[in-house]
Amino acid sequence: MHNDLVEGGPTAAVGVRPALDESWREFCEITTVDFATYATSIQEAIEQGKFNKLARLLAAAFRTFIEKKADQNKFFIEYQLLTIAALTIKEYNEKLQHVALQKCLLNLLCRMKPMNAERQALIAAMTVTLASGQTIWDPYYMTAFLHDSLGDRNWINKPSSSFISAQIIKSLGTVYPTKDMFAACNLEIDFDFIPDGLGIAIDRYPSPHAKEEIATIALNALAPWWEMRADTTPVLFLRALAPLMALPDVRFNVVKRIDGWLQHVKVVCEVLQKHILATS
């Protein structure tokens, strides 16, 4: 389990968030990507039944996207390459259940902000397809979820990737009020923070040990944020709390601080919305 913390992104001037795990690079470090022959290499790996090689080819391609972003602060992506990868994962996802590939895609998902909407949707679709084939998820899904939630929020609330958020919230045990319940109370709520698909989500961390592990990841990620003064608490932190309200330690800390938050107009609306979740 990785509990290292890094500074927040552009939208998180204060606070920290879980670091992205780069260990997946070892999985494809000796695999090179030749754009001219990539499709042929993919097809040969499939025909020969070499699915470990296939997973490495995919991870190596995604690595080039991440590295180009890091080097140039923007993506120069061969759209054809991305399409080949998407079609391959859609067709063979059951044979591509490699944790390293999952981590690689989750990292790309967290770094896809510079891409256009179409390419973001493709990356989200690949990540969701791979994730949907697993009954038990690696804890890294929680790390990536918190990294995005406490940072750029590139994907956690988008329809194309809300599947992942919904499964995590289901596994945590957080229950959101329905839209009808809000309407009955004459409350105007921003529903963007409630992902689609919660009603049909599946618990991907069913064992007590798995639940304890993802809870620990969440609590470690939140720990530095609780130390902020009420008047410096950013809205993104309050939004990040909503999916985690099933955790007793989170509710305890919210109750301790809610009076201070309510003294500051800029966070009153967010606090009220999230406090509804704590008391539902």
C-alpha cells in the first residue's frame, strides 16, 4: 500500500494528496514503441497468445503519453495508437488483468487534463473496461481516486469514468440521499458530486482486510488537511469528504470543525451539502 503524499495540483494551493505510484514502469521498461509497426506488434502478440507481452505493449504506449506530457506540458498523441489500445482492451480485457497495466491507466487518467474531450473519453473507457472485469480491486484505485479528488478532479465526477467512483463509494459504505429527498426538503444541491450508477454499484473490496486498507489510505490522505484553519479550508477538500462520510473518523473530524467552517461564507454552501451526508 502506498501512503506517500505529494503537494496538491493547480486547484489545491494548500494541502497534499496521495502520490501516484510509478512502479508500473518496471513492467514495460524494456518494451519500446515503434509507431509505424505498433498495430502489427499488437496483432502478433494476440495471435501468439502472448498476453503478458500484449499488456506490456499497451503499458509502453501509455507511458509515452505520460512522458510527453511531463516533458512538454502537453500531449502530442497519435490518435490511431490510442484507438488501437482501446479496441484491444475492449476485446481482450479478461486476459489483461495486470495490476501494472491498471496502475498505468489510472495514472494516465489522472494526467489527461490537457487532452480533448474525445481522447479523455477513450482513456476513461479503457480504464473502466479493465476495471469492470475485476471482482476484487487493487487498493490503488482508492489512491488514484483520492489523488484526483484532492487535486485536479480530472475524472472522478465525469460520466465516462463515474463507474469507478461509484464502486469505490459503494465499497466505503457511503449512502447519498436521493434527488427526491433533496427536493422534498426544498434543498438546491449541486448533483455533480454524486456519481452516476451508485444504485447498481458492486462492492469491490468485500473483505474486512480490504475495507480496512482502503479506509487507511483515505484517512492518511486526509490527515494533513484537517490541520488547516477554517478560513483557509478549500472547497475542493470539502467536496472530497462527501464520498468518505461512511468512515467514522471522517464524520468525527467534520463534526469537530463544522462550526468553524460555517463562520466563513465561502464554504457555507459546501459544508451544508456535505453535512447532510454526515447526518443522513
